[in-house]
Amino acid sequence: MMEQDALTSPARPGRLQQALSALRRPVAWVAIAALALMAWQWIDSRSRMAGLQEEVARRLASGDAAAGEARALARQNQEALAALQAKAGALEAKLAESQSQQAALDAMVQELTRSRDERLLAEIEQALNMAAQQLQLAGNVEAALIALQGADARLGAAGQAQFLPLRKVIAHDIEKLKALPLADVPGIALRIEGVVRAVDTLPLAFEAKPRMEPARETFVPAAASGYWETLLGELWRELKSLIRVERLDRPNPALLSPTHAFFLRENLKLRLVNARLALLQRDGKSFRQEIQQARAWVEEYFDARARPVQTALETLHQLAAADAGRELPTLRESLTTLRNFKVARERETLPSAPRPRAEGSGRAAARSSADGAR
């Protein structure tokens, strides 16, 4: 070791001197400066590259985090969108169901309203026909008034303005019937029927028995007394009973056989029935002729002293004075107005029948187009 150090130690000062001499040259300094500059640039670039890598890594990490959040948000949005679509589908289904129920309800309400109005109009028409029949066939003004007033009350209870023209016409007919001074046709018909039932019980004139007057003491012999007086009185009464004197105000009544009497009563009934038919037909002339003929037959062939015959004659006299030929008004205007009203309602309801189907198809088309857009 000591010998090697002694051998190499003289060479070290030479190398140092060469190095120092080399350093004194400008080229060496330029090289050293260039190397230093390059080292500094390399270190600076390395530091910049490291910072850039860190920035890129940081930004990539933040981008990954943002992408993850975006994916999470997108997933949440998709789930929310799916839930909203499901809710929208349920709402559309409920809306379609509610619309169909509303359409069905509207159709039912329209049908009920139409059927109620049709039923009301049918009742009014029946009441008007009944009133017209009572006027034309029976001449019963009171029954016709009751029917018309009932029809007007039904229309008033309906509370619809569309029935006002019909109510005005019915009210006009009611006023016309109330203003008529008419005979009691049903009462007259009942009185005629009473006379018809009494015909079989009326006694005929030739069957009448003489009236028995109470015996009066008109002859008393002056000289008679006692037994002879009583005997003469009895003989006088017997002789008086053999002779009857009556005063006749009309010719002798005709003698009728039982067959003729039967046909007389039946013909009298036919006369009275014809009078009742003429009364119902408002034929005043025929009614008076039949009543007068029936009255003449009763006066001629029946016992006028009997109380039933007197009652029948009094009734026939009153019937002959009744005014049964006045013409009754008709309800043609009310019936025509009602029929025109029904025809107008039928024309209004016919075009509106297919409307619910058209609305339903339009709604279905709108729903299908919305589904296609989604």
C-alpha cells in the first residue's frame, strides 16, 4: 500500500494541473455552460412534465368522477322517466276510462231525458185524446176540462221552457171550454135512462080502474024512521054503486092486446134510446123530435093519473126544453201543436245519435298519435 501510494502520488499533481489548464480555456467554459444549461432545461422539462402529468391525472380523475355522476344521474333520470311514463300511462288509462264513463253517462242522461220527455209527451197526447173523445162522443165538458187541466199541470211540473207554446194552446182550449154555456149531457142521458127503466112499470090507460069516492048521504026519506030508514039507505047505496059517472078530458083510451102493449113499451124505449144517441151526437133537432114523440105516446096510451106516469111526463117535458144541439169545440189545434212538437224533436235527435262514437274515435286517434310521438 505504501509503495503504491508512493508510486501514484507523483502523477496526481499532473492531472490536476491539466484539468486546471483546461479550465482556463474559453471553450471549456462554453461547454460547461452548455452542459449546465442543458441540465437546467432537462430538469425544468422534467418538472413541467411531472406537473403536466399530475394535472392530466387530476383532470382525468375529475372527468371520471363527473362521468360517474353523469351516468348515475342518467340512470336516475331514466328511472324517473320510466316512472313518469308508467304514471302517464296509468293517467291516460284513467283518463280514457273516465272519458268513456263520461260519454256513457252523457248518453244515459240524454237517453233518460229523451225517454222522460217522450213519456211526458205520450201522457199529454193521451190526455188530449181523452178530452177530445169526451167532447165528441159523450159531450162531457167537465171530463174534458179535467183532462186538459191535468195535461197543463204535468207540463208545468216539467219546468221546461220548450213546452210553453203547447201550454199556451192548451190554456186557450181550457178558456174556450169554460166559457161555453153547455147543457149537462151526462145528466140528461141519466134522466133518459131512468125513464127507459120506468117504461115497463108504467100503467096503461085502458087498465086504469075508476076512482072510488067515499059514500055520502045524499038521500034520506022524510017519513022513514027506524028499520025502514036503514033499509032504504042500503038500497039507495046499492043502486048508486051500479051507476058510475066520470068526466073524460080526452078520447077513450085504445084497447091493446098484451102483444101490442109489449111492442108499445119496446117502441117507446127505442124512441128514448134514439133520443139519447141524438144527444150524444149533438143532434138537437132529432133529440127534440124523439122526446116529443115519446111524450105524446105516454100521454096517449098510459094512465096520466098514475104518479109514475106523471113523473115520466114531467121529466120528458124538461128534457124537451133542454138545449142539446150546441156544437162543442174541438181540440184540433192542441193535437196539431203536440204532433208538430214531437216531429220536431224526432228530427233534432236523429242527427245527434252518432256523435258519441265519433268523439270516442277522435279521442282514440289522438291517444294513438301521442303514443307514436313518444
